[in-house]
Amino acid sequence: MDVKWQCLACGHVWTGLEPRLRNRRATCRNCGSWNVYPGWANLEWTKVSAIVKREAGYACQKCGATGVPLETHHRISLSAGGDSRRENLIVLCEKCHSKEHGCLPILLWGMAIIAGVVFILWLLRILFVE
């Protein structure tokens, strides 16, 4: 099945195989960019993300959180052959999105680093000052 593809770098639109039928990741035929998305021709990613968030009722589709920053997540990543069609997108809060990718949010990493530095300074004080 053919779908419309759009390059977000140069705006070029073309018709090609859907991601699951391709044997490699798509690149723009015009400029060679990897920043291409199927199924949403003529829409920028920010607009696609806004549409998906509106359809989800501005709530995390995993935990139901509202009133928090939301992110649009690809269930099957683009690098694994997924696409940006509605059925492959889910709206997640930052916490659930971090869990989905198996990583801690940057804020938590920063807090851990600060706590580690404070502990080392406290330990040095005990060892060398007292």
C-alpha cells in the first residue's frame, strides 16, 4: 500500500511504500534528509502532535494525568519501521514517556548528581576537616 511521505527539512512530498513494507528507512528523494514522515503529508510534526493530543483529550493515555506536559510517542519507533500515522501514536506524560524509553527524566538525573556532589563534599569535610 502506498502512502504520502513528507520531508520536514525541505517540504518535498511524494508517494511511496508504507514503512512496514520497506526494507530500509526512508530518506527524502529531494534533499536526502532522514527527517521524513509518512501519513501526514503537508503537516509539520508540531501540528501532528497537537492533533493527537487534542484527540486524546489532553491526558496521558497510560496513567490518565492531565494538566501536565504531554509528549507524543511512537509505539513502533521510526527507526524500527514505524510511522507517524494516528494508530502508531500515543500521548504520554513526561514520567510515562521516560518509563517507555527506560530512562529517568533529566530533572531526576540532575537531582541525583547534585545529591552525589553534596554527599562527597560532606564526606570530605568529615575526613579532612574534623
